[in-house]
Amino acid sequence: MKEKDEGYFSGPFDVIFGNPVAKVLDQSLLVGDMEQTTSMLVESTGLSFKTVQTAVDKLVALGFMRQTRKIGNAQAYRFEVEKDLHELLECAQNLQLQRLKGTLDR
């Protein structure tokens, strides 16, 4: 993963798709199925709260994240890494590695 913004490293989804949903989804590589709040994802991605919440809503609707419990007033979420997300992550990582290899071969 390459360094991008302050404290954020671009993962394979961000490199390939370059959008907020991809950036949030990349966090699953770092945290696995550990619970995350929107505020935690804001801090780790550098995106705005509203942008992260929209991305999380999309990922929940797609089944890649699920709501878990309330932590104070904050809703916690968990990436569904054991389901289809695992295969999607592996595919994206392989594609990123192929791109890096192609760049190095030039």
C-alpha cells in the first residue's frame, strides 16, 4: 500500500476505484472484522463524517458491513470479511500486485 494522505495508506480498492466507498472498504484489510464506528472510519480514512456514513450505508446495503451494537450514541459496524468480502479483497489485492509488477517491469 502506498502512502497517500496524512496517516492514510491507499489499499487495493482505493487504488483501483478511487472513491469513498473503496477507501472505507480498504479499512477491512487493516481491521478485519473488528467493530468500527463512523467516527473511527472518519479518522482512519480522512473523509468527512457525512461521506463515510454514506459509504457505510452503501456497504451495509450490499452486505459487506453490518450494524452491531451502540457504543454510547455511536452505531458500531463490522466488516463481513468471512463472507464474499474475503474473495473480493483477495481479487483486488491480486489486481493491485499485477499493476505494481507491470510498473516495475517497465
